[in-house]
Amino acid sequence: MTDERRTHRMAGCACLGKGLLAAGVLALAVLWLNQGLFMTDQGGIHLLVRSAVKDLKNALDQYKADYNHFPLPASSAPNLDLSLRSRGPILPALLGEETGGLNPKKVKFLDLPMARNRKSGLWQDGAEWVLSDRWGEPYYIVLDTNKDGQIANPEVGSEHLPAMLPVEIIIYSSGPDCDPKTWQDNVCSWRSR
């Protein structure tokens, strides 16, 4: 074997070795992601919850754009903004099911993971679907059903915060302490922290 062929063969083996190493690292990363082992800090968990809040808000925005109303039963009071939790008929409607006339086109607006131990995903409470955050609590949702283009700021009482938010949808998680009134740890759709 010539020196040139030997060098070429060694280079090929080195590339193969690097490729196998990269594949192994990728496989470990996927395992860690699936098991949640990489999320040991609260910042990482908050990012996951923030992503879920954003996905849910985007699904509600898209549903409203398609149907010109929110996925709510007709009996909802139209002169008041509506506060609810992430459970009940709103979820099947966003998932593409035709439930009670809420999604006649059967459009899938949202794809949700199934929860583990009723946390970080979708689970069933009897016949009712529930979407829970990382700490096992359903999300809080407020919808501008009176169509005035604003929602009362739930954080009112803190200094320098507006009384009204110029949005049609707000969603928040009550955070690790599961108390919606302690705002420092809540994950909210209308703010960046």
C-alpha cells in the first residue's frame, strides 16, 4: 500500500470515528431531552413553560382569525372578558376535534404532548381534557370576549403597571409555587420575563 493510499484511508477512518462520536452525542442529547434530565435549572423549565404559553396563545389567535370568535360555547357572556383555565371544550376545539360546534372544519390549531403524572401536557380528568404546566397546574387564560381590544392587567397593584393590557388574549402559568397571586415566578404571555 502506498503512503498516499494509507494517508487517505486513515483520514477516512478519522472521519468515520468523528461521525460515530457525533451520532452518540446526539443520541444522548435526545435521551436527555425526552427524559427531561437537561432541565435541572428553573430557567430552562421556565423556557419550556413560556414556549407552551406561546403555543397556546398562537393557537387561540389562529382559531379566532379563522372563525372570528374564540372557541367558547355560545352561552358565554359577550359583555365581559372571560377568565378560564386550560381545560374543557376549548382544548378539543384547538386540537382539531369537532366538539359542540366549536370546530366544524376540524382544523388542528395546536399539537400537545401527553402529560406525565399530570404535568407538562395534556391529560384527561374524567371526560374533560386538561392542559397542565410543568408544575401540574392548568394555565390561566383571559379572553377579550367583549371585543374592546384590551384586558384588565391581572398584576394590578404592583407599581408602574398599566391597569389594562392592549391585547385580546393573555395566558399565564402560576409558576413553581402554584400561586397565581405571586407574580415574580409566574410565566406570562404579555411580558418577556
